[in-house]
Amino acid sequence: MVNLCTDAGHGGTDSGAAWGGVLEKDMNREYTLQLNEELKRRGYRVLTTRKADFSVPPLRTRCQLVNEHHRQESPGFDAVVSIHCNVAAAEDQATGQLRVYPNRRGFYAIYSEESSKSTALASAIANACKDAGIVLSHGGMLSTVKLGRTLAWIHRTTPPSTLLELGYMTNPEDLELLQQESYRSTLITAIADGIAKYLRI
Ligand SMILES: [Zn+2]
């Protein structure tokens, strides 16, 4: 039996990004719940960090919970997938104002170069998204080395893991697509296809 863990980023008092009247935590949860259904339909066992809108521990503690579960389960999680949405906005050092980059768009999977399994997982998902015609950012995958920072989810989780940035909420096309049911189905099918391909390696 394949054991998977999914994580809907943020939750409760932690909204994550907020843009165009949409809260990232809500989008993450919608996608995660639908991804869970798709993965279960394919015969996998799925555990998820949050199904409702409640506050969950910060990433480090979340990872410890996942690792604890991974240790106790036999044979543990085959893969862990965390769902997030992105914004391209940064504070201008000189003026202190928020600068937005609305042209940045697309999907990518973040992974650790140190883990060949995590790299293979991210690569399989990125390729499946490319095949499905999803617009990609960074060629579909980005290592935490290139990202320029470590992410607890990826560096502290024992099983192979990837963090998916589904799209940029600051890009009008991405934001609209992310809210469309047909796009959601396409993206979720592609993510599940990628996970399936990874499991066959
Ligand atoms: Zn996020």
C-alpha cells in the first residue's frame, strides 16, 4: 500500500499570501482536499495535515509531526507534498514600498538537491504538469539552493518531499485560472500523474 502525506499550507490565523480578495490558505486547502480525493481514487492511502481552516503548528513543528508519523508507520510515507500559492512582491529597500511583479507566473516544485528521491519526485510532477500544458515558472522546478533559503518542509522532513507553488496570485491570469474548476482538475490530475510516475521509478 502506498502511503502519502499531503499538506495544505498555512491555516487559521496564518492566511499565507492574500491577493485580489483571495486567501492563500483557502486555495491551498481546496486544492489539497481535491488532490486527496484523486490520490485515494488511485488506491493510495493519504494522510493530510489539515482538512479544515484551523491554525497548525509552524513548519518546523509540522515536519516533526510528519516525521514522527513516518517513524511509527510501517513502511512510512512514500512521498510528502505541500501545497502553496505564490506572490511576486517584495519590499523596495529604498522606499519601503511594496513592489509587485505581476508578469511572473507559473507552477513550480521546490526540492532539496541533497535528496535524490525528492529531486525525482519534484521532477516527475514538473514533467507531468508540462505534459498537461500547465504554464511553468523556473522550468517547473527549483532547488532550495537556487531559491536561496532552506525550507523546513523540505530540509527537515525525513520522507521524500516537495513543496508545490501552484501559481502566482499576483498574476491576473494565474489567479483566475487557479479559481477555475476545470483548471483545478487539470492541475490536480497532473500532480497525481507525476506522483504516480515517481512511485514507479
Ligand atoms: Zn505559502
